[in-house]
Amino acid sequence: MLCDVCLHGLEGMWDPNRTTRLAFKSDLESDDPDPRGKYLDFLRKRSQSQTSPATELRGKRPEVEMYIYGHHRTDSSWESSSEKGCVMCYPFEPKAGKHKLAKILDPGWFTCFQIHGLEESYPVMQIDYMGGSSGTLPLIPVGVPRWDRHLNFDFSSSIGDAKTWALIDNWLGECCEKHIRCRSSLVVRKLPTRLLKICEDSFILVSSDDIPSSERYITLSHCWGEPGTGDNPEAAAPNGGKATIERLKLLRTTHEKLHALQAISSLPKTFREAMGITSRLGIQYLWIDKLCIYQDSPDDWRAAANTMQDVYRNAFLNISALGAKNEDEGCFFDRDPRDIAPTIIRLQQTPDSEPGRFRCLLEKAYAWRLSFGRDPVAYRGWVVQERLLSPRVLHLGKQQVFWECREQNACELHPETVYCYEDLQQKADKDYVEVEAKSAKDEKPHLWKQLLNAPDRQFCHENAKDKDLEQLFLDWNSVIKAYARCDLTVPSDKLAAVSGLANDMKRALSTLRPDQSHRYFAGLWEDKLLDGTIWRVTSPAKRTKEYRAPSWSWASIDGSLEFRPDARDGANAIELATVWKAFTEHWRNLETGEIKGGFLKLMGPCFRMTVHPQDAEPSYSYKNERTVATFRILDKEDVPPSLTQIALQARVYFDDLMDVTDEAFCVAIKGQQSDEETFEASVLVLSQVDNCVDEEWKRIGIVSCKFKSQEDARSYFKHFAQKGVVIV
């Protein structure tokens, strides 16, 4: 969708009374300190002339292409449009500082726009922001089958109406009848310890021992939210308002109550509607964590956590109450179709033509990400594992419904597939279909499934020695990258919330290489231990106060991250360090669960690093990023050949803003080809642990050094002595 500012601005360009003209494009390149004043002077002179602007500019580009137009007047207006999901405003983020646009934006505009190629097939809108950031977005004609393929323009006012249910039924039917990878999940292998049995208008908690093993069941993923008032009519306060609901959950004191029939109407809205969905699909049993796990028994919770992967793996379907921030908001929402359907722009291309129908390029294959990403459940930590293990997931968002299974990712906007990227360079429909047909079912089988909001799946290099093994680790890293963005109510659950996935991964590794142990160290795998340490945060993260994992593990911090480098060709890689020993101490002897402590002992090139002061280079992609000034030999003032002469770039990314320092100890870990022209070396940045009998270090960041070749990197790090370091 487009915001009204973008829509009305584009549609009103030919009429200066509708869309404000700020200046001529050509005046931006001049030294005139007041291009806005120059433009207003031009208007005054033109009003006294008998020559129309169309006549004056005929034979040149269309008149409307000569101007810069007002867009958002304030940053709050832009933020509102961005948060609402405008595909033209969301992708670009204003920067600090000013540039040449300031002389026309200062009088009361935060952004402006231009139009290019208006008479071409794909006109382009360019948006410029105060501070210097800008972006261009092509406009696509509407009504052309090639461009409209996989794109739905027809939305109703509710996600719970008959039209949406017809789509859900179609997804489910296709999955159960035609998806080979999904059909194996139709046979129930094991039931959870407890389930909720739905009996028309009532429900009862039952033991799986009393249920036929062939019965199917559904699971619910939801946000618990803060205690509140809810919408339950039976919980009305005496004064007619809403009373605070005593939220029902499984406790020792409610055990007997839940083992007797209870009215579904007594439950919060999300649970009631989940039971309605379950019944509509012809299934009698539902699993809800809050009502099926004792909430006042740590032993029961731990037992449930150890078998959680089986609960979701063996379910028929997982219902994700995606749009509800608590139990009272429900599964179904009303909506304004204009907030989700592609916005049609009535764009006039010449002075005498009728407006044509266009849309923004990003309405397809991108806009759906904005509506999914704004919903609460999408970033709940435990839900990542729940979604991956469940054979199929129905997401009920505030603006649209989404579908995930092992062979299809779809939504109301893209009912067949969300993988429908548009390529303006493809001319023939035959070639274009090949671009659009990228789908989960056409790729190498995933150990779990591709998540909607996970990074696009990477595939191992065709020259990889063991493609199946390498693909497992690429998929694991992708999952962890998606998981790292999520929130946990209980921070100590960081490893427990992916323990089921880790167990799956260990089994898969053992199947591929049964002769190896495949030990698991706080989120990292023995098989790829050095690779596992070279993650970096992509925004300032926070290290937890209470111990959760060693500093070299991604599980030690809360925040978005990525694994470096992203290269997939292991053939052109060098290990600069060697692992001597790795160790983690587990609670309750569960290798994939919570841990008490651990260390990693490495041998590698060690040196001191100094960084440039922050104000020496004010423009950084991340707040935790700095430029390396020098690497120095330990215990000496000697500096090897200038880093700037050999390395193309050296940047340090600190894990936490509290870790930022001007000087630190480093150990080089690994180098790998990141693209055709760049070889990237990864270096851990360490800080010495205080009050230790033996010398121990903790990780505080990572350096990315880019060289022209592997040989340049190898020869540079030979200047530094090998040293053993223990990282905790």
C-alpha cells in the first residue's frame, strides 16, 4: 500500500494546486543559495506571459519531470506512513546531517520527490530525505498479466470472512493432498501428555492416556501479554465496565477445575477463537501451553521443554495468533482493505492523456513482509522453534492471513507463493516465469522449513565437498539469524527455546556422518566451531547481566546478528586459528539446554588493535562500528606493513555499546572469499577478565578485514606471533 502523501503527490503532479512544486531539478546543481526563491520568481513571470508551460516545454521532457515536489512536511508524518507500511516510505531511513536538498527542504519540508521517465514503460519515483538519503522506486502498469501474476488486489474488511476461509481451505487441502514433504506429518506418532478436548460449547483437560493414539490435534502459538481487562461478556464489572479477568491457567490449585467441563466462553478471546478454528477443521483436540503445562511446577516445565519439539512436530496444524499482543485480542481482526491491497496510482503521463493505472514495484514480493513483521508473535523467541517444527502453520495477522508449510509459503496478497520477485530486465514471459517460480518445493529439502520472515535461503557452493552437510550449517545459521531478532520473556531461555532444533540438527549430522560426535557448545557446533564464533551484531546488542553462555557464543547477547563472512565457497578459505579445546558445563546434563559455564581455547595470531576516534569518521552503518587504525605486535611498538596499504578495509563491530574501546587485544580466526574481488578475514576482539588466576579473555567484538586476495591476508597475519588464548 501507499500512504496518501505518496499517492496524492504522484496523482497531482500536473496541477501545482494539488502537489507543491519546490524548485527546478537543475537548480539543485547550481550555486544559487535560494533555488526556491528563484522558482517562485519564475512563476510570477510566467503568470504575466501568454505562453502556457506545456507549449514552452514541448519537444523536451514532460513539464512535470522538471520539478522537485514537496512530499512529507515533517519527520513524524514520514514515520507514520512508514509504520503503516507504505512501500515507498518504509525502505529508506533518513540520515543525520544536511546536504544540497537542505536549501529547499528547510522552509518546511522533510522529504521531497522527483519523477523520471514518465513517458517510459516504467516511470521512476525518486524520494529524497533531509540528511542525504534517497531512493528510487519503479512504477509498474496494472492490468498486464505478466506483472499481475501471483498478486491479489481483492481484499475484504475482515480476515475471518468466507473469502479468507476459502483460501485457508485451499492451502490446507493442497498441503494434505499434494505436498509430498508434508504428507508424512498426517500420521500422528505421539500425543502430548495433556490436551484440551473440545465438546461443542465446552472444553476439558484430558490425559493422552485416555485418547486414541490416532487422534489429530492442533497447537496454538500466542503472546501471553500483560494481565488486563479482556472482552469476555461473562466477566463484566458490576458498574457495566470491563472487569479484570482472572486468567485461567494450569496450576496445582486449578487441576481439578480444568479436569471438569468448562465453558469455552469463559476463556480469553484468543483461546476461544482458536477452539473455533479447531472445531471448524473437524479436529477435537487443542494444545495450549498455558492450559496444558503446570505453570507452578518447574519440574513439569522442564519435562515439557524437553519434549516440546515432539508436541509441535506431531501436530496436524499450528495456529499462530500472529496479530494479538495478548490473550484478549483474538485471532480474527477487522481491517481496511486499502491498508493491505496494492494501491492503484492514477498516473497521467502526458498533458493530454488519460491517467494510466500503475502500482509500485515493491507491492509485489516485498509489501507482505511489512505486514508480517509488524505483528507481535512474529518476534516471540519460542515461536521460531514452534513454527519450524510444526508441519504447517496458519498465521492470523492483523492485516492478512499467512501460510507456512514445507512446500509453500503464501499469504492473501500472494495466494500461490510469496517468492514472486520482479525483474524489469526480463523481457519474455517464458523467462520471467522461471524467475517467479522460485518456491520452497523446487529447492533442496530443508531440515525444517523456510520461515516467512527468515533471510532468503542460501545454498552451498556447487564446488562444496559435502553439499548436504554444508547446507545443514547454512540453514542453521539462517535460523539463528532469524531467532536472534526475537524477544524472550525469560532471558535464560535463550538456548532452551531452540533445544528442539538443536536435537534435530544433531540427529541429521549423525545420519550424514555417523563416525563423528557432533558436539554442541552453547549454540555452536564442533564441526564448524571457528565459523560459529565469527558472528557479528548488526545493531547495538545487550549482553545479559546473569550468565547464560560464554562470550564467544551468539547466545550470550540479545540483538540482531549475522554470521561472517556470508561466503558459501569453502574451497577458498583458510583457518588462521586452531581450536585446542572447547568445553561447556550443562544444567541437568542436557547438551542442548541451559549451561553453567564454558571456555574455548585457541591458538592463533595475536596482536593489539587501535581504532580511530568516532568523530574522525562520522558516517557509520551501525552505532557500534568503528574503523581500525592499526594492528600492533604484542609487547612492542612495532607496526607491520601499514594495514591501509594491504587491506582494502578494516572495521570493528563491538557486541555491546558498553564494549566500545579505543584499544583492544585481538586474535585472527579465519579468512574466506566473500566475493570475486574480496577476501575477508575475521578477527575476534577480546578484553581481559578481571580477577582471574589464569589469563582469561572475553569476546567484545569482531573485526572484518578485507584484502584483495587470500595471499595478501595470509602474508599479513604472519607478522604476528602465535599465542594460546582462553576465551570464557
